[in-house]
Amino acid sequence: MPKNLSALKKTQISLRNRARNKMYKSVIKTLTKKYIISLKQSKDINIYKSNLAAVYQKIDKAVKRGIMHKNTASRKKSLLAKLIKINITT
């Protein structure tokens, strides 16, 4: 346990930021799962695009806030786009 006030405050801030970062990542994972399930269940392209747009929006916001690196976000978005491409062709 830290003894001086600055170390104590730093610990509190890091715990707060960790919780916030976890929330963003959790929302991204949840939306990604919903998107994949929608690909398997329905054949409507509009549903695909709306779910994909929602995931993209959350990923971009996480990058803007410094929670996710831009290359990681780009990789995730690319994989999601490939899934829609594969699903449409089959």
C-alpha cells in the first residue's frame, strides 16, 4: 500500500482508468459477438451494415481515447469486413 498522497492518488486513478478501459473493451467484444450472430442468423445486408457500423464506431472511439492502438483497431475492423464479404459470397 502506498504511503504518500501522490502514490495513493496515482493508484486510485489507475484503478479508475482500468475500469473505464475494461468497459470500452467489453462493449466492443459484445457488439462484435452480436455482429457475428447476425451474420449467421439473417441474410439482410442492411442488418449487417448497421451492426458493422456500430462496432466500427465503438472501435474508433476507443482509439480516440487511447484505449486501443490504431493498428489493433485497424486489424479488428479488417477482420470484421472480411466476415461480411465471406458471408455474402456463400
